[in-house]
Amino acid sequence: MSRVTSIDGVKLHETAWVDAPASIGNGTAIWHYSHILGDAVIGEGCIIGQNVMIGRGVSVGNRCKIQNNVSVYEGVTLEDGVFCGPSCVFTNVMNPRAEVERKNEFRPTLVKRGASIGANATIVPGVTIGAYAFIGAGAVVTRDVPAHAVMTGVPARRTAWMSRYGELLGEDLTCPATGEKYRLGETGGLETVA
């Protein structure tokens, strides 16, 4: 792989390392000591913080923010508007061993649009985090997360609901900031009321 040292429309810090061929959208900033591996796809308007690794073949949507010290491994997909807090952890194998090669056991992880993952949270492989869900700092997500769920603890459990705007919802499931109303959907998560 060869190193890419500049990309039109991308702010690439001089210490960042981008392997060709990686695709990075206009208006994205990649900061100090970050490494983007070949075949990664990063959308427009993203912020990739310091010491971030984006793995081979990873897909990052538009307007995502990945804070410092996060590794996004092969098999992870982040849809548009996902926030990854500092030092959150993605894994891609359920039972890793240094002495056992398990690359053929990678399990895909999907983080849907607008979800937020708090600092030091851990996401085990093979789960889907629903749209606009909120994973609390330090939580360990071991199963699928419904849309708009607030997940906290080890293992993570739903403790509240959150609006698309990022406000906790009361029993009436109405966003206090925007007035947007929600209801429980057929998939177990929230959906907006039309």
C-alpha cells in the first residue's frame, strides 16, 4: 500500500497516514496520528480525531464524529451522523486469542444513523445499534439496541428513551426541545408519529 499525503477537499494532518486506495469525502478532517487503511470509505464532513484507526473495508457515513483513540475494525459500518466518543471500543471476534487466527470469524456490526456511543463503551461484534440510540459511557453492548434507546451498564440495558435531537423523553414520549412525538414501533424501538 502506498501513503496518500493530500486529498482535495480533505484536511489531512501531516502526521495522519492514509493508505491507498481509501475514499474520503469532501470536508472531512483527519487529525494527528490517525491511520486510515486501504479500501476504507469515509463520507463527507466527518471529523476523525487523534490516534484513530479506520480498518480495511470499513464504511463511515457522512457527518460522523469519531473522537480520539478509537479503532473502527473491519466489519463495522457507521451510517450518517454517528458519534463515537473517546476510547470507545469495537470488537470483531467474540472470543479472541492471540495464538488462534480467527479472521474468518469476523462478525459485522452496524451502527445506524444518528446513534451516539459514549466514552469507553464497548460494542461486541454482530450487533446492530438502532437509529438515534444512545450508548452511555462505559456501557458494554452485548445485543441489538432498539432505535432511540438509552443503554447503560454492564451488560448494557435500556434505561430510557432519547429523541433524535438528543433529549431524554418522558412518559409522553415527546421531545422537550422540539415537540416531536414518538411511539413504540413494531421492532421494539421508537418511531416518530407522523
